[in-house]
Amino acid sequence: MALLIIAARRYERFSSLATGPWEDLMTLKKPFVATLFAAAAFASPVIAETDLTFNLFIPQNHFAWPVFEAWAADIAAATDGDVRITFPPQSVAPPPGIVDAVRNGVADGGFIFNGFLAQSAPGTMLTQMPFIDLGNSEAMSVAFWESYQEFFAGVEQIRGVELVSGFHLGPTYLCSTTDTPITTLEDLRSRRIWALPGTIADTFAAMDLAITASPAVNLQELVSRNTVDAHYGQTMETTIAFGIGPYTKSCVEMSPHMLSASFSIFFNQRVWDRLPEEYRAVITEYSGPALARRLGAATDVADDEARAQLEAMGVTFAPVDPDLLAAMHDASDGVAQLWVDQIEAAYGLDGRAIIDATRARVAAASQP
């Protein structure tokens, strides 16, 4: 288009001068101008190269780093190197502040634990409702993205950012740090329990259990000092990564699991809107369910490897006691009801129906 405008202006200039001897000159110029118009009409628009910074708050040895790097490489290859996603060596903000940092342009993109969005964007919590996870993180990741798109993409906005994908970490486990495993509700009542804030902590509080709720990074100090003698909220992989393995003696098996943590992936809205449509299409193609699947699959591998390490360290796994499981289900139903009420008040949606549909989607996606 720029070439067309330039050519037109030059043609008008020569036309205005085309008197007397200039007429012969214009006769020579017209074929050239016509050729220039034709070339400009078929030329592709020139698109500037785009560098996007994407924040990862996880350490560089975390299993998700190679997945994000491969995602960036695929996008670069699909755009002939015009879109380059790079990762700052350190997080630009603490985990709860990632959305604010991206919204304010400190980074162009990032991801965040959806628990930090529970009040402002409650729809992101739909797959963190109790007892949905069947132990397949790839299925959970895809189900989260597809369910969110179906039920909330049209009604929920996270100010200043554009969601492009999401994923789940592995299921969380109830574990003992003593030689006595947790086999009954009475056993659990006798423990000082660390619980992950959110669904697990709220459920255990409803059961009148003695809990300490804090970020997962605090757990290693608590177990090493014998401040707590049970913990619920770590995945297999984070039990190893956060140094909890040496203090863990046994864990309880259950399916569905009470909780697994979900995350949303996004870009700054202004940056996203300024991208040419063809660039947005490429990023969308490699994000969405495709990136959710890749991250979920990597999570499954990391959890399997971590469980093997824990078993090699002597950690045992036993089925949950039916009475203990029933008590957890009863208490967690109140947690789910709070979310149902929140969704109805915010969006006029049937939260119970959404939970049921999401649970069915996870079950279908978890089939071999």
C-alpha cells in the first residue's frame, strides 16, 4: 500500500508537468509507473520483526522450561524468525504479581497460578473444584482450557491481558512425616497438618482439623523443624523439588484426587492487539490446547519420575480409608458451593452444571 501511494503521488506530479516537451517524457514514464503499480499491488506487506518477553517464575531447571522453549522455537520457525519469544533469566515479579507485571508492560507475557485469580476471575478455578482430577495431567490441562473456553471466555475478562492457554500440575497427595501412616480420620485428627491454601485448606478447616496454611515454599522449613507432621498439597514432583522427600514417610492414594493446581498463560492485551493477524494466528495455533497438552504431558513424566524416586527412598503408598474419604467429600462440597454461588452472582451461570460437565470432560480425556 505504501508503494501504491508513493507511485500515485509521483504520477500526479509528472502529470501536472506534462506540457510541451514534458509530454514526450510522460509517454516514456507511463509504462514504468504502470509496472510499479502492478508490482506494488502483488507485493506482500512488510511486517516488522517482533520480540516478546515471556516471564517464567519457575527456576531454570524446572521441567516446564524446555516445554516453553520448544513452544517459542516452534512459533519462531512458523514465522520465519519474525516472532521471537525470549525468557528473562529471573522472574520480573513474585508469582502473585505476574498479571500486574504483564499488564503494566514489565514483560509481554507470562503465566500465573489460578488461585491468585480466584476473586477477580473465578472462572479460572473451574478445574480446581474438589475431586475432579483423575491423575492424568495432560487430560486435566486440555480439559481446563476447553472448558474455560466453552463456559467463561465470553463472559470473563482479566483486565489488560489476553489468555492464550493453560495447564495443570499433577495431583496433590496427603502424606505423613512420621513412621505412622494416615489410615483413618482419627489419625488425621491427631496430626498437625500443613495444607495448601485454597480448596484443601478450606476443606480441612471445615473438618475442624488443626492446619497451617502457607505457600508451598514454606513447607520444607515446617517439616524439618517438626512444626507439622502431615502435609497435603504437594505433587510428587514438588515433593522432590522442594526438598520434602527426606521428611515424607507415607502417602495416601485416592482417585479422583481432591486437587491439582491450574495455571493461565497470557500476553499483554496491548501487545497482543498490535500484533499482525498472521502472527496472532500462529501463536494461537501453537498455544491453546496444543501447549496445554505439551505441558500436561511433561507434568505426567515429571510426576512419574518423582514418584519412583520417593518409592526408592522408602515412601509407601496406601489406599485412602473410605470413612476419611467420605468426610473429605462432605466438607469439600461446601467449598464447591461457594464457587457455585460466586459464578452465579458474577455471570448468572449454573456452576453445578459446569462442574458436572467439566468432570465428564476430564473423565473422557483421561481414557487411554
